[in-house]
Amino acid sequence: MIPYTSSGAERLILAGLQPGPEGVHPISLEIAGVARRLAGEGGFRTAGVFIAGELTPAARRQLENCGLAEVRLYLNPAFHPFVPEQQAPALLHCVGELRPEILLLGATPEGRSLAPLAAVSLETGITADCTALALNAGGLLVQTRPAFGGGLMAEILTPQARPQMATLRYGIFPHRAAGEGGSTRLVPADPGPLPPAKTQAEALTAPAAGEEAPVVLALGGGVRAREDIEFFQNLSRVLGAELMSSRSLVERGWFPQSRQIGLSGRCVAPELLITLGIAGSVQFMAGIQGARRICALNTDPAAPILRIADIPLICDLYEAAARLCP
Amino acid sequence: MRIGVCIKQVPGGSARMDGETGLLIRGSAQGVLNPYDYFALEAALQAAASLAGPEGPGEVTALTMGPPQAEGALREALALGAGKALLLCDSGFAGADAAITARTLAQGWEKLGVPELIFCGQQTTDGDTAQVPFALAARLGIPAVGWVKAIEYFRAEGFSVLQELSGGTVRVRGGYPALFAIGREAVQPRAASLPRRLEARRAPVTRWTLADLPDPAPHRYGLAASPTRVKRIYAPLGEAKTPPLRVDPGEAAALILGALPGREGQPVPPPSGGGGPG
């Protein structure tokens, strides 16, 4: 792979699409939507790259309707389960053929493994976990992500190296329906012989059902003691909510990381998010952008979460919770 | 078998940044060992014990890149059980992004002799990118196994670990060399004993500068070499969407219940002891 400079790049945005439990992973449709929006703003062409063990009928239908001009299909049983060293040659092959100016991937574990491998070969950089993407006046991709532990936002550019690579946080960018016209061309592609596998991967379980809880109850640093968690578990049942937490409670060891909302945890997009004792670091906010409505309760009137909440309440969380779950 | 751990000192409190350059200023914040690195160190020490020969467990080497005070993170690693500590420290390394950090760390390992097993924390709490372990493995030409949530075994002939991907749980087996990015659920970190802590204070820490690396060309390091540039840092919040309401607990409870899907605008029933909204 010969690294290329900006002069060698085509005005093309390449969307990295990945398989999901049914069809494509939903992040792929978000990426396709972002690629189409940026292409419209900057006069780019669009393409996608789909690397998977097989093409299921559901995935075919979604890819045909994703709104990109074409999707290159790299299908090989060796691509499932995901092993980054096996998929990287396919991604690099596609990048070598299409020479994109911009390459977008999902900030899923898969995308966050594959992107740095490809970036090393391409001698380019990546901005990981972007929460916003735009083009500046010079046509460069402005990659926005939370920074420095989540206290601030950073805008990052890749001025020289190509492609400009970014991974996109899942659950933040809107799905942009492209209609059912089936206008995306699916183009089978072949990277040639794959390198011998150095590791063997075996899928053990499918991911937990993708059903989003309609109500999420999130606890933060305002919770005083580990023993109190059981009370909040009861409260979550009363509210019919999934119980989750901010990073601070994961760092105290009171919640597993799988229940953490935020940049280094999960993104949630419930109908209603109720936060108790959460201040609202940028790191946390990065995980709740998809929430339809937010009801936030905090004793500190200056807590950032109260500024973005639809129902911002200043109140002691224990006293309020006691009324909800006597 | 040689075992290495990459660690990082992260700001313990709030870090500031230089408004001109967009670079992190660590001066005010007391640095601490990146919390994820405790899990990486524990995994490395367990691997060393599992792979111990007749002479006992092999030495675990901790490597970091950072300013002189990053020695503090290395001493923490020594206190926890690392046998050797190595600091890559040069003003020419400053401002490196994830890609160039990985390249610099790779140079350190190459100079030392690339270990058969390298452990990293899955991510750092300041950068949160999770990119360095994979980029480092790519630089070294060894496979990277990320998102490790359980360790089944490390044996002389190979390893078996479980990783959590968006596609579910995957068992990964392979031989060495290999790099592992360790999540918080994989192991239970040990605490450092007081004698070890005292010993670690006096233990030597090797320091290498740019001139010590196999590739000493300054333009390949630090901010100048980094493909990505921070252009702007800003506080993300504007005006409040709705002015916060100071409410008593009963009102708060009623407002929360009234906001549940399907209950908007409806009179709020008294809270019941079970079930949930329809």
C-alpha cells in the first residue's frame, strides 16, 4: 500500500459499513447518512465498503437502500467472526482502489480496532469517537469529539494525510432514510489472497437483543453508598426503566462497565432518560444525544445536565426517590 | 517469555489546555496511573505467573512515554509488581497524537526487544480513544486482541481470551507474539504492598530520549509528525434549554412519573410498589 497525499485523493467519501445481528449494524446507516450529507455540502461522490462473512437478504436490502452511490462488497467466511488483521487487507484494498478523501467507520469495538490498523498502513491519523462532523471553508473534515476526560470538546483536523479518517459514535447521528428506491449499486470486490490468520476467533454468543429500553434511569456520583444501589434497582423496576450509571460509579466499582453511559461506555436513545445525581460531563453527554427527552435531577443548580434537560429539577435525589419508591 | 506493559500517566484532577496550541497542560493536575492500566498490569503479572519457568515468573517491563513526572506512573507499576521500568522522555515527543504515540512506543519496544506478550489498558481516561494499542500492534506487525473481558489461559503454546465485540462474545486463541488491550472486567487488580511501594521508590527507572531510539529522526515524532491537529477546544454548553426548577421531593416525583412514556399530560397516579408503565 503506497500512502497517498491530498493531491492523490479523489473527492470521494468512503463509508465503512459493518454487519450487525440482523442485516447491517445500525451505525452503518448513520455513517451512510453522514457521508451523504457531507457529500452534498462539499461536492463529493460517495461509496461504501461492506466487509462480512456473508451477505444476508436483510443486509442486501439495507445496503441497496442506503443512499450511497455504490457499496463494495468484500465477502469471505474468513471475515466472520471479526478479526481486525483479517479485515484490514480488504479495507486497504478498497481504499487503494477508490482513494477516498474521507474514510468514516463506526466507533464500535470492530471499527475502533480496524481503523487504527488501516491508518498505520496508510500513514494517516484517526479521530476516534466523533460526535459531530462537518466541512470547513477549506473543505477539510472538522472532526468533533469530547476531549481530556470529557470536560471539553475538541475540533480536530487532518490537514495533510489522506484519507481523513474518523470513527463515529453509535447512536448520535440521525438515520437518514434514503427511500426504498434500491439505487445503491452493490459491487463484489476481491482483495486477493488473505494473509494467514495469526489468531482464531470463535463466536460464542450473539449480542444482547438490540431492543432499546424506552426508559433509562441513570445514576451518578450523587449516590452515596454502594448499599443504596439495591434501592435504585427497585426504583428502576417501579419506573419500568433500565438502570445504568455514569462513569463515576463504574470507577467506584458499583456498576459494571457494560452499564456505563458515555464516551467510554454505551450510547442510549430512550424515549425518556431520567438522571439522578449526574452532573453531566461531556463524556457522559456524548452518550445521551439520542435521548428523546431528559428529566434531570441534581442539587447543584450549575450542573451542566440541567442546561440540556427538558425537565431540569433541583432537588435531593434521595428525597425524590423515596417518594417514587416508598 | 518476555512480557511488556504499556502504561500512561493521566491527569488525576482537572487538566487545563493551552489556548494557543491546543495542547494539554498537566502542570496543575497531580498525575496518576491511568485506571485501565491497573487491569493491564494485573493481566501481565498473571500471564507471567502462568508462563513461569523453573526460575519463577518472568520479568514484566513497564513502558511509558511522557514528561519527566510520568516516572510516577512507572513507580506505581513497579510497586504493583513490574520488574523493570522504562520512560521515553524527550521534548521532541510532546504533542504526539494516537498514531505517533504508538509509533514512539513501538520504537521503545524495538530498542528493548519486542516482548512476546504486550498488555495495554483498553483506553486511557484522558484521551479515551482506545486507538494506541491497535496502532502499536500494527507498527510491531503483531496481532492485537482488544476488548478483552476474560482470560482463559496463557500457556507456553498459546493463549485463549474472550473479547466483547458489538457482534457478541468472541473467543480468540493464538500464539505469540501478541498484544492484548485489557478491559475492566478481565481481571481483579491487586493492591501494592507497603514494602514493594518503598522498594519502588528507590528502584531505577531507565530513561531514553529521541537519540536513543532506533529511528532518531526528529521529524517522525511529536506534534510535527502527528497527522491530526487539534484546532479548537471549547466548552460545549450554551444557554439552558429550560430554566431549572427548584422543587420539593413530592413535586419532583410527580414530574418524573408524569414524564414516563404514555403518561404525558395525564394525571399522575400515586406511585405503586411494583410493575411499571405499559
